[in-house]
Amino acid sequence: MKKQLFTLISAISVGFTFGQAIPNGGFDNWVVTNYAVPQYYGTSSFNQTGHGNNAIAPYNAVQTSDAFHGAYALQLNTVSGGGGALFAFAANGQPGGGTSVPQGGIPYTQQATGIRFHYKSTIMPGDTAIVLVQFKKAYSLVGSYVFKISSTQSNYTLFSSAFSPALTMAPDSVMFAAASSNALSSNPAIVGNMLQIDSVTFTGVSAQPANLNGDFELWNPQVNYSLGGWIFNDLVKQTTDFYSGSYAMELTTNYDPSNNGAPSAGYATTGNRNGTGGKPYTSMNDTVVFYYKYSPASVNDTATFSAQTKLAGSFIGGAYINLLPAATYTMKKVPLISSSTPDSLIISMYSSKYYPVATANVGSDLKIDNMYLTSNPTTGIKIVDNNNSIAIQPNPNNGAFNVSVKGFTAVTIQKVEIFDVNGKLVETQTYNVATSSQNFDISHLNAGIYNVNITSNGTVISKRVVVTH
């Protein structure tokens, strides 16, 4: 294929529109989605496998009970995202382009003569769905076949085709993939294309591959974690082991199926893995502050943190540091000095030394919380409210709630700021005369989780409010 299915998803770009250089620095506003993928396959759903990816496909490779045989089938949908169309795919390996050898696949030693499956489809003008089969022998490509689905079928339809040219030898493995749009074409995918597939088998053989799962009856549950403004791989998740607030970010070094099962570090960045992107930022002298815990799997491992300032795409300052073991949350201050006024900032973190990741480092664990810039602390800081002096009631609520001081006459409220799940400021109120109680009504906003930053006696305290409508 011209581009590998995994890297095609990762190459699509989408911009974030956050006004602060460290979005969601409190690491509280997660969106957690439970979904499933067919066993032995990787899919485009919430695909984060691309190095430097800037667009995440939503849940577009789905399990459906509208099956031709058995209980389930696989449905692939081309959807809108990242300012364009994101096609869906499922693959039990990483396809090779042209004559290049695919990676992964499943063991298979029979010399098949063709393929058959049942499908439904919705094909938009100018697009097709595709099915790809590639056979390997001793790490060499011995057969590659692409089949296009070019017509809409509302009822299950049999597809049966011989391999042409025929396989000249028995393989040792096979890679199978399907996509809702034509990844071979230079034309963009078209939103609305759909391929639903079931009962995939090879013809001219006495047995099917043991791990083909061609009936798509076997599915594995998955959890996707999303945090507005951050890009990270599948080795990152939310954790309740926090410094303050409700959650922190956890990065773990592990064997990563999306990286061909190689040991990989959990990484998170506000830009892209290739150094592009970043968030708007204009301070020449600043300090990044955060709290971290780190448990390395080996004495030779360290976590890493970098903050890089840029101007017109070129790096003009920043810092790169190693994070040493810390059993309890430890404050880290990183000076940030630029040679001139920057226009953007990229923050990046890794749970292990970047590359290559040694097998001995599998299990290294990094937790990060309460990250902010001293020039703009309210974008992430969560001051620990040990005496619980600030209350939000009721919570959850329908959008109407009260922010008040509890039992401390010397504590007052100077300012209240409300941020949505993406870190965008949606409501603010400043009080010239200090108050101890104030009502808010954000029922005109969408239901969801909001961060409320309360400036009280010169200190910022962060609370979370849940609006249910």
C-alpha cells in the first residue's frame, strides 16, 4: 500500500484551539471511553499508534450484532475528524506498501487459492472499500492481493475471488486487513463510506488460520483515555494516585502491540512526536512547575521531561531533564529561558529513556500532576485544599450551583473561573468587594465536567463540578 494503514491514520492533522501553553495541567478532565476490538486485530478506533500523530480516529471500527453468521460482525465507517475524513481499518499486522514486506500477521502454512466473505456496504461516489491479503515466507513477501468493494449492498452479499497470480509456494504467515475507504488511492477518503464484513475464509485449503477470527466472534474490551490538548500513546492513562484534585496522568513502559510488540515508553506531548505543533506561548523567561512520582524498573532507567520554546517553527530555548526515582509526589521546577520572544511551547514526557527502550525497563512507571507555568498558574495549578474551606453545592447539578466559603470568616473569594473539559475558559467573575458566597448558572452550556478555579485569599483552589442537566 502507498502508506501503511496504521501510519495513514496518524498522518492526518488537526489543530487544538487552547489559549494556554499547558492545557489541562491539573490532569482532571479526562474523557474515558470503553469499546472493543476484534481479537488478534488492531483497529483505527482511537488509534494512537502513529509517531507524531495529531489526529485520533474515534470509535469507527465497531462490533455489530447485525451478523451474517454467529453473533457479531465487523463494521468499518469513514467518519469526519481532524478537518477531514478518517477511514476505519482492522488489520492483524502492519501492511507493506508495494513490494515491501508486511509486519506481523498470523501463522499459516497452507497454499490458499482465493478468499471469500460476506459483506454489506455503503460506497460513496469516488470511493471504494478494500480488503487486503498478504502472504509471507521466511520474512519475504510471496503474495499480495487487494480487492475493492465498489458498490452499495444493503443485504449481505457473497464476495468470492481467486488469488491472481496464484501463490507459487506455501507461506508461513498471512496478514489480513480491511478498510472502509481506499487507502491505495491518492484521492481522499469520503465520509459515509462503510464496509461491514463477516465469515472471512480462504478457499482451496483444508483448514483456516487458527487466529484469523474470520467470523469476528471474539472481541477484546479496551479503554480509551483522552485529555484535551495532550497527545499520548496507549501506554498512558488516568490514575487516582494524584497529588491533588481527582486524577493524575500515568505513563508506563510496556510491550506495545501498536509498535509490533516492542518495549515502548509511555509518552505524552502538547505538540507532536516529530517536534511540530505546540501551544501558543510568548514568555522569554518562565518556569514549569509540576509534581511527579517515578518508579523505574531498572537502576539504569530514567523518565524524561522536556519543555521546548519555538519561533516560526524553529526551537529557540527550553530544557530537557531526567526524572529520578521518587516514591512520593515531588515538586520539580524547570527554568524556561528563550533567546527571543517565542510563539509556542511544547511539553513532552516519557516513562523511560526515549529510544531504544530496553526490555529491562518494562514496568517503569511515571505519574505527573499539578503542572503549570509560574507566568500563568491558573491553567493547571491545583492548590491542595487541606481544610476543605471552599464548597460547591449541589454537585452534581443541572448547571446551577453555589460556590461558598465554609466556616472560615477570614477566607473570602476574589475570583471564580470555570473551564470546560478542553481547558477553555467559559465563565469568569471577579469581585471588587470580597464575597463568601456566589451563585452560578451555566445551564446554557453542555452537560459534562467543568473545572472551577477559585482565587481565595491570594491562593488558587481548583474544584470539579459535574453538570448533568
